[in-house]
Amino acid sequence: MPTFPGNVPSRLPRVGTTIFTVMSRMAAEHGAINLSQGYPDFDAPQALFDLVAKHMRAGANQYAPMAGVPALREAIAEKVQDLYGGSYDVESEITVTAGATQAIFSAVAALVRPGDEAIVFEPVYDSYVPSIELNGGAAIRARLRFPGYRPDWDEVRSLVTPRTRMILINTPHNPSGAVWEASDMQALEALVRGTDIVIVADEVYEHILFDGRRHESVVRYPGLAERAFVVSSFGKTYHVTGWKLAYCLAPRELMTEFRKAHQFIVFCVNHPAQLALAEFMRDRDRYLGLAAFYQGKRDFFRAGLAGSRFELLACSGTYFQSVRYGAISDQRDTAFAERLTREVGVASIPVSVFYADGRDDRVLRLCFAKKEETLARACERLCRL
Ligand code: PMP
Ligand code: GLN
């Protein structure tokens, strides 16, 4: 007979507390500079906060429409048309969500049945596999090839079975900072042609690509867009990760199913913030300027680490810089990240946690969405090692 507490039949027996919570907590405990969890240490423009206040005072304090406020969905539709040439119906093909995490969860919940398989790419963002498993699916892991973190399309093809319901992709890629190219999207398009595989495209870093690279949104590829949930996050784009606001695009038939789940997972999301973002994002420079803004920070950070014993891996997008520390230590990355937090005062993310088998290339992820003074202090500490 089951006895509580102590005998809870966990749905996620192998899952602990997320690494982002663990490392941010450790950073706080030790007073370390927190380059672990990915969020800016600077604020969004005051104008955005003024807009939220304006809408709160004007009374937008009750439930928003289930799919999101129309003005925001219109602004999203225009942006996506402008940037990627994709046409999404404001009424039936765009939904505003409580962060990308909820959008991804809802897409999986809407489509994945017990026994279905969903392919993910390791190192894999930590919410994907639990989302699949909570919905009764099995996560099938393809591997991005170290150190460039490139997909191996022969491997992916070999993992597809009649049970494959979904493929979850992420470009620009967290944690590696790698960016998929047109040839990758074409390979994926060829792979799913003639199947009923659904794509979930996590594009939360869609505006953060460096050195003139183009974001290969699935929206650009008709053979993908016709079967894809495309997810972006306002948290990343407007420096407000704490607002937990994002959106999902999908063709009408898919979005109908998505909303069946969404309406019972969260129903609707923050009303005044949606109205504020609808106005704020009309200024295209706000997102078009993001790549140059973060490229400046990437370059500043890389220059600051150039004199260290860390080996800098390529960083083509996102606000994460991966570094190898093999020249400093042969400790496991989890142990080394802990030591770095305690003894050096810089918190990072050990990349092995994003692999089911704990593969450890002795790589740490460092977030450079920080003020230059924060980055400079961190570099000074890291160069001492
Ligand atoms: N996907 C990726 C790749 C991310 O890096 C993040 C968070 N940084 C998310 C999803 C979750 O985004 P949100 O905070 O909007 O839920
Ligand atoms: N996505 C953020 C990161 O990669 C963290 C989000 C979270 O803490 N769940 O660091």
C-alpha cells in the first residue's frame, strides 16, 4: 500500500531542480558574479515601463483575450511578414503565451500522445525532455557534433521511425551559440517531406545573430512552416525575462489544437504588458538593433578572456559564450563550475547537464547579457586562473 510522504509515484523520476535555479542560488550564496542563468543585468528602456503603467492606469487589469490581445498579434504578424515573408492570420494562427517554456509545453501537450517519439538535439535546452515525458512521449536524442555543435543529418534520418511525432529544433542554439544554416533547414525540409512529423522551432534568439548571419527561421521554408510551431520570446528581445511573455505561430489546424491545450494550461497571459509590447515593438529598431548590441558585448567579453587559459568556442548567436577549460583542470564540469563559483566568484552553467548520458567536453556556458563593468570584473577574475 502506498504511504505518503516518501512514496510518491513521480512522473519525472530522473529530474532534479533545474541547473539555472541551482547555479543562480549558488551564485547568490557565494556572492559570485552570476554569468549562469541567461538574463540581462541591465533594464529595458524606461519607455516600456511607462507603457505598462499607462495601460494599467487605463484599466487593462482583467483577463486578456485567450489568444492574446489583437494589437499585439497584429504587430507580431507584421514583423514576421517583414522579416521572413511568412503570412500568419492574426485571428487564428498567432497565440501569446507565458514565455517560450509554456509555448513549447503546450505544443507538445497538444500533439504528443503516449508512445509517440519526439526527436531533440543534444545538448538540449532543459525543458524539452520533461515536456515530452510529462505528456507520455519518449525523447529520442540526436547529437550536435562537438565542437561546432553541427547537426548530423544522417544520424537524424536514422532516428526517424513510424512513431516520430515531433522534432524540436533550436536556432540560434542555447547553450552552444551555434546557428543553423540554410542547408540545415533544407535537410530538415527534405527529411520531413511526405511524413506527418510536426516541428517545434524554438527561435527565442531570432534577433541575436552575429557577423552578418541571417536567421534561418522555419517560416522561410514552406515545407517546414506548413507543419511548424514557431516560438519566440519577448523576454529575450526586450530584456524582460521576468515578464514571461512569448508567442507561438502555427498554421490554423495546428494552432487550433495548440489553443485547446493553452486555454487550460494558462488560459491567457499578462494583459497590460501585452498592450505595452504591442506599442513598443512598432519601433523596428528595437529588435533590429539587438544583434549589433549583443555583438558588441560578445566582442568585449571575448577580448577580455583572450588573455585567460580558457579556450573560447565559436559564438555565432545567442548571448552565451562557451569556453573549454581543459588547460586549467580535468575536473568534471559540474565540479569545476561549483569551484569557479566558490573560489573565483564567477557562476557559469556546466554544459554536461544538457546531455542524458552526462557527456562532458569540459565546457562551461557563460552569459554575456551583462553590463560591460560586470563583464570586465568577471574577465579579471577568470584571467587569474
Ligand atoms: N528556449 C530557449 C532556448 C531558451 O534559452 C529559453 C530561456 N532563455 C527558453 C526557451 C524559455 O524562454 P521563456 O523565458 O520565454 O520561457
Ligand atoms: N533560458 C535561460 C537560460 O538558458 C534560463 C531560463 C530559466 O531559468 N528557466 O539560462
